[in-house]
Amino acid sequence: MSFKIYAMHVKLLKKVEHPWKNIRQSKYRPALVFCSAIPFFQQITGINVIMFYAPVLFKTLGFGDDAALMSAVITGVVNVLATFVSLYSVDRFGRRFLFLEGGIQMFICQILVGSFIGLKFGTTGTGTLTPATADWILVFICVYVAGFAWSWGPLGWLVPSEICPLEIRPAGQAINVSVNMFFTFLIGQFFLTMLCHMKFGLFYFFAGMVAIMTIFIYFLFPETRGVPIEEMGRVWKQHWFWKSYIPDDAVIGGHDEN
């Protein structure tokens, strides 16, 4: 049955005309905003700093070559395992809860890692880590990675696909992927330069961005768990902020007009 529904949606999707024109309509403004903001925030958490440069980062913090490589492997394993947690929790606790919980978890860990590094290295970058401090930094980075992996990691791809009806799905998904890849490139290119100039303050920078995106979700993102795509118009219409963008005739009898 689910395959037949999927096949029907594919046929309908092929009939969609002018998705880029449609997505500029007022009633699709929430979807446009979230398809742009979520991938931006997903990358500005700094997660790819850990994934791309983990061995370099750990070595810079004073880990030996073997320890730096092993620490990178550990964070990678944590990332994979925590992603499986989201498979269980996303429908049990909801998208909004995971966004908020993951954001708070990442914020706390970024502050703690930045503080540990700041206390040991200061602004000069000179100093050494004791084995105990190094272990704590690794623990907090792993907790940070786990927080991302069961929240913003998978939800960054899931939510944009859930909130875009067929009329705008091609455009919405194109925006989502393009913004994600663009900021992945920027973070990857400029991280080492930012680290050299900001030192431990870089972790505070990412923590600040995580705080902003968590506040953004808290005030602007409604729960979408169990909401069919065709009823997203009703969800936006009931939201305190987005309702002003949804015309009354876009929602009929509790269902999106389209």
C-alpha cells in the first residue's frame, strides 16, 4: 500500500509546474524560510569541524599522533551510534523536542570545551593538557557529536522534506541541499584560519550560533510529527507568527487547498 502511495506521489510530482514560482508565494513562506535556515544552522553548529579536522584538532590540543587518530575514530563511532538513536526517538519525542534538546546539549558542550581549552592555553596558545583534562575534552566533544547526530543531523534532511508539499518540493529540496553544501564548503575552507585567529573563542562562536538556532526553533518551528504534507497549511495557519503569511483561502476544512 505504501509503495502505491509513493508511486502516486511520484506521478503527481512529475506533473508539478513552476515550483520555483510557487515557492515564492506567501503561503509557502514558512517552507522557504526553513528550507534555507535549517541547512544553514546545521552547518554552523560546527559539526563538520569535528568530522573533517578531528585528527588535526586533537593533535593541536596536545594529543599525541596515535591518541589524536584514536579520538577521531571514537567521535566517528559515536556519530554513527547516536544517529541510530534518532530512528527510535524522532517519532516518539517529536522533531521540535529533538531540535531543542540537541541544541541545548551542543551549546553546553561547546561552552565547556572552549572553557577547558581557554583555561589551559589562554590567548597565547601556549600550555599543555593534563591527561585528565584531555579525557574530559574528548568526552564533551563526544557528547556534542551525539547531540548533533540524534537531532540536527538527521532532522536537517527530514524536516525540509516533510514541510514541502508537492507544488514546491523540487525547489525546496534544491534549496536545502544547495545551502547545506555551500556552508559545508565555507566551514571547511575557513575553519583553520578561524582557529588560528579566534583560538578557544571559536568554540564560543559556534556555541553562540547554536544558541541562536535553538531560540529560532523554539519560537518559530511548530511540531510536525504525524502531520501529513497536505495539512501543513493548517499547521502554519495555527502558528502565532506564520499565520499572517497564510491566506484564509489556502486552508479549507482543515486541509491545505492544494
